[in-house]
Amino acid sequence: MNTDLLNLVDEELFLDNIDTEIDDNRIFWMDNLGAENEVLVNQIATNGSQLAWWQKNEVGKELLRIKIKDGLIMNWRPPINTMGLASAGCSFIEFKDHLLTVTYRDKHKDRTFNIDTQTLVIIELKRN
């Protein structure tokens, strides 16, 4: 299953002309600015018809990408304050039907967002 998820993401990155390498649990590449990017297998989710992955970047330019349907990928740059350093990536990513839940660590706290892939509404879940 891990290899299958990595291969699905690798296919999408190939369509974006990104030259990647794959090892046991991640895909990695250098971007056009020379920063290393990676997608870890535990930061990929699918619900069978949609695919989502967290792209970690060594200079803090994180990106969540969601393949909503063939030919349509939504890119979301989550609000992260890591002072120009790489984040820890996301700690949780999972689909429940068309709702994607993502949790990541910001500078001082965990942040969780629900993304409705039908309406493209993004809501942050706040803790009291």
C-alpha cells in the first residue's frame, strides 16, 4: 500500500514536470530554487477517487495538494509560521468522504483544518 500511494503522487508530480526520486517511504526532489522537497508516505491520503498529499519544503514553503478529479489539482498553502524553516509536516491527513482533515504543527501549536473538496471551503478547527 505504501508503494502504491507513493506511485500515485509520483505520477501527479511527473505531470508537473517534477523530476523525483523515490525511496522506501518518501518522494523527494530539488525545486528550481535549490530547496529540497519531499512527500512522506504517512502524509498522503486517498478516499478512492481523490488524492491529497503534504509537500514539505526545507525553507518552509509547505504545500497541500489535493487531486479533486482527473485534471484538477487544488494547491493550498497553509498558514504556517516557522520562521523560514521547514515544518515537521503534517501529523494527520485523512479523508472522510469528501471532507479532508489535516493537522500540522505551527511554531507554537498544532493546527487542524477541514477542507470540503466539493465546495472548496476551508475551516480551521479551534480548541478552547
